[in-house]
Amino acid sequence: MLYHVSEQAGLKTLVPHVSTHKKPYVYAIENAVTGLLFGVRQDDFDFQISTDKQGRPTVCECYPGALERRYRGKRCSVYMVDGADFQRGRTSWDSELVCESEVPVLCETVVNDIYERLLEEEAAGNITLCRYECNDRYRQRISKHIVDRLIRFEVDLPTCMETDGRFSEHYKGIVEALLSVMDGHLLK
């Protein structure tokens, strides 16, 4: 069994949609706790998500208060699906499985407050939640992550601060620095 988590309740069939991978997929995951992270709209500019050797998720905030901002008071549906048609290795994250065709839902479980549920899972040792830390080591880790995603996702640097408040509020210095080094003045 696999899990697909969505803000939308009452789905009977999961339909492929285009996301950052630019191909229509139905996404699923083996770990239901990891799946909870996708119960609301969030992306790599909110969190750095990884898994440890035991398959437990680790979530690091990319800016202060990201966990509460994205998850507190938000509800989601956890859908159980048959994993027979899903494939691993089609995206850069090994924990993520995808299917190119519609997938029937086997059952649905509603989570009324994702943030509270994540705190429960943290207390049970099923997830590591790293709150933003104002120290050089943590900020260096997040900065590397943000720079990688800005480049990998081909974010339009000249306009991103106008279209997404996270960039002007949290990543302005990084965006301005990248714009500065990309103007060609460093080349001889």
C-alpha cells in the first residue's frame, strides 16, 4: 500500500497532474507520516525534506515559523492506494513514487490539523522537525538548499520577489546576490 495526501477531500480517483517535474503524475509515498507533509501546498522554498536510513522523514524549516505557517489549523485527506502501477526513480527523491495513469482510491482518512498531528508524530519518534535556527551552520545548510532550488527550478530571478512574498521576505539577499553574479561582470 502507498499513500497520497491532498487538501482535497472525497476523491475516489487520483488523476495525474503536472508539477515541478513537468510531467503528469500521481504522486505517492510509502510512509504515511512523510505523506502528511504534502497535505497542503508547500514546496522546497518552505522546507528541506529528507529521510533517514530507517525511512523516517526529517523536515527543516527554510524560514522561521514555516511549520506553523503552512500546517497549523489545516486539514488534509490521506488516501491509501494500491502501489502496483507506481514507479520509483522517476524523480530526484527516492522516497517519491509516481504513476502516469489514474489511480483508484482504496480508503480515505481525514486529518483535521496537520500541525498537531505532526507534533504527535514527532513525540512518537516518527519524524524529526527542525525549527529554523539563527546560527551559521543551519543558515548555511538552508542557503545551499535555496540556491540549488532557485537554479534547478529555473526561478525567474528578476521577478520572483514581486510574485512570491517568501523571496522578498526571506531570500532577498540570495536572489540579489545571484542576479549580481549572473550579469556577466565576473567573466573575462
